[in-house]
Amino acid sequence: MPLPPRPRAVVTGAGSGLGRALCEALARRRARVLVADIHAASAEETALRVTREGGEAHVQVCDVTDPAQVEALADAAERTLGGVDLLVNNAGVVSAGPVGTLSLAEWKRVLDINLWGVIHGCHVFVPRMRRQGSGHILNIASAAGLVYVPDLAAYNVSKAGVVALSETLHAELKPRGIGVTVACPSFFRTNIANAGRYADETLRTLAVQMTGTARIGPDVIARKLLKAVDARSLYSVPMADARWGWRMRRLFPSLFVRAIGVMDRHGRAWLLRRR
């Protein structure tokens, strides 16, 4: 069953990028959106865009690493929306560096936001959806949760955890009429790379190049993800490169590992020639 008319939605990390694009796409459905972000000014800007697009917007500052703030977010959703038809666990960050070089503090930061932030959202909202008897959860993972590349161990681990959590939730909640979708896009235009933390400047430059030159923007991804939610699909892998990589990893794991090594060497050589 697709989302209802004028869906009630909660979106974390909604102050920019994919979170903002999802809010705008929901607004075009005349949704009532609780815009959540750790930065109040960014959330307010997204709320203005939601209103301009024909939706209803409310703002809640929320640090998803703090379970008490996520509880407060759920309370605000009950108070302002009267329930939630769609929860989007979107807040995320990126870090890159080899294992043993990337600091443990950075590992903890990535896992706290990317994985524990999603865990907190599901832990708090799932019981409310069970009582409500309906709802859908859209967890934003990444192609990095399906295919693993060098120097992104912390990010890979966090996103693989989101995939595993989503698959488990799907099995638990489907009999209750509650849907789960896990989104696994690859590179698209976003500022996440610019705001990332890196063990060296080569990794920063490579990440910024990959996202900055991508042909697809967050608005396209947002539309595809909401289409997957409407279809009650567990997996949404919107880019062909990610779909092929995922198939290759499952069918030919040894070949996939060799191919990743070759692509990594060639990618670095290409970058160094451009610098």
C-alpha cells in the first residue's frame, strides 16, 4: 500500500542534501513534515522550502546520537502530527582512512551517527507504529553497505549495519503491516563529502571529485526512494553501478574483491594525474 494522501513524515538530517530533497518531494504530496536536524537554521530553511512546495512543516532540533532527543522528536511528532506514516532515518556523515590510521574517535563518531542514530530512531518509533497499526520506515544506508571499498571501513561498517537492521526489521514488522525500505544509493551530488573527515588530502579530493561530478542530484534520488516506499520494497538501489556491484559481489565474490583492488589503484592513479 502506498503512502496515504498528505502523509505525516519525520525526516532526520533534513537540513541539507538528500534529507532536504526528501522533505521537498514529500511536500509536493502535500505532506505534513517534521523537519529534524542538529542545526536549527538549516532545518528552518528546509521548512520554508516545504511550505513553498505546498506542504506543512514543523521543526525540531535533534541530535540522533542522543536517545533522549530522539524520544523528544517522537513526542513532537505525536503532538504536532498525531502520528507518523513515514519515518526517514537519514542523518549521516562520512569519514575515510585506512584501518589503523583513521582514529578510534572518528570510528566512534561515524558509528554513533550513521548506525546508532538509525538504531535510536527505530527503537523509539517502532513501538509507536505497532500501537498505531501502520507506518513505514525508510533507512538511508548506501551502496557502501552492500559493496565494500578500501579506505571506507568505518563508513562501510556503519552502512552495512543499517542494511542488516533494516532486513531484520522487515521480517519483524511485515506481519504487523509496517513497511521497511533500506536505501542504498551510490555517488550523487551532495555536500556530504565536503563535510567529511579524511586521513589524508588525497582521500578528500577523491571523495569531493566523485560526488561533485555526479550526474544525478538528490532530488532524483528522493523521488526514486519514495517510489520504493510506495511499492513497499525492502531494497532501493537506485543506481545501476550499485546494482551491478551488488550482483557481482553475491555471485562472484572472489572476482569482485580483485576488481575492487584494480579499480582502487586506477582511481588513485587518475586522481594523482589530475592534481
